[in-house]
Amino acid sequence: MHVVDGELPHPKLPLIPGHEIVGHVIAAGKNAKRFTAGARVGVPWMGHTCGTCKYCQADRENLCLNPEFTGYTLDGGYAEYVCADQNFCFAIPEGYTDVAAAPLMCAGLIGYRSFRMAGDARRLGIYGFGAAAHIIAQVAVHQQREVYAFTRPGDAEAMLLAQRCGAIWAGPSDALPPVELDAAIIFAPVGSLVPTALRAVARGGTVVCGGIHMSDIPSFPYELLWEERVIRSIANLTRHDAEEFLSIAPKVPVRTETTVFPLEQANEALDRLRRGRLQGAAVLVPQSPFV
């Protein structure tokens, strides 16, 4: 499999989707020594990298030319059992239930990489206050940063969630914050938020686009980018990101807000997600318990 610049590889078909997986090891392969049976592990979006391309060799495995993705090119977690590469699994921190830990495996990891790319911003704006945002806001507040949350206009529940997570200001995405921001992260897949965020950040500020997909970015006057403002995207994650974030999360401690659905109601969960009817993260749980 090879990634063409600017494109994801084609998905495996037929496919079992699902990429924020938490479970127990039932059995290890012949050469798998990292985890023993019974260990509780998480499986993220990045399921495998080649280790040999120029990006892997430069410690930039998130840009691997021959990657595999859980729930996209590899069968994922909408199932009772899944196979995973031990090198791309992570021990779940103590103190988290399986349900509470599941959002850490993507919303947390990709959110944390986005957060890192925002630099040492003291005043941080977050556009789109869902699964990733509510996790990263807690990390930012723990680091004594000011969080300014931007939600879909009229979404009072998201504003309340932002305030519970420590945001000192929450408002609609089409509003300017009360102060200039040092950086902004856009989690909503809405291209028109890019010029909006550029208007909100100060000179030298960074706007981070944290999603895989985004609608087209409209044209905007160069003066919004001038004064050394930066727009950057996020691609996947590295294992170092995961290890660092999973060591930080229990110290905050990060608390995830979840809505649980039985596995049989996966379509209902996806429909509610599409319609913006979820706060925090949806988690699917097989009805048959671990044995």
C-alpha cells in the first residue's frame, strides 16, 4: 500500500470499522512479547508503519508512505475480537474504565498532537468543541493556559461542556474572542473557520487544522495571513505522541464525557454524530463480556 500525496489509501473492503479500541489481550502471536494474555491495551488509528521509508527513518512515522490504519485498511473494533500489531498498541493508564479510556485512543491522541503543534500558546482557541476538544482543553488548563472555546452557533450544551472543561470563555464560532489568541486549533471539519481563526490570532500566531478531512477553505485576503501567522495541518500520530499523552492524561486527570451504545446500535451512534446530537464521545460496547 502506498499513499499518494494529499490522499488516504483506499479502504479495505469488506471492512470492520472502528478505530478507538480498548480491550484485553486474549492471546499473543508467536513473536509477540510486548503484552501478555489479560493485559488491557488500546489500539489507535495508526495501525502499522513500514519503518523503512524516508519519513519513518526520520522519526516522522505519522507521514509514512506505506501506512495501515485501524478501521480503514485494517479491520477495526466494531467487533468482539480484533487483531492488532503489538508495536502499535498501548497500555491503558490505571484509573480509567474501558469506556472512559476509549476516546483517549483517537480524540485524545490526535487532539494532543494538534495541541503540541500549537506551541506554547498561553491563550488557546479551540473551534469545534467535541470529543478531541473536551480532552485537550483539560490538558491546556492543567498547564495553566487560557482556553477560549468556539462552538456551533446556538449550541448551548457544547458551551456548557467547554465551561466544565475549564474554558474561561465560550461563544459561537462566528464571534471574535475577547482577547487576541496566541494559537487556535480547529477540530470542526469546516474550511470557513480557517480565515475566522486567522482573524482571532495575534501576530505570529498559529492556526492548526486537526482533522483528516475539511470542507474547502474559502479565499481570504492575504492580510489575514500576513504578520507571520501560520496555518498547519495534522496527519495521524506518532507512537511518541501516544506514550507522552497517555503519561500526562492521568496526571491532569483527563475526564472523558461519553455516551454508551451497544454494538448493535452503531448506526444510531453514527447518525447522532452526523447530526451533532452528541456531547463528548460515543462508545460502542459489545453485549457479551470479556472472557
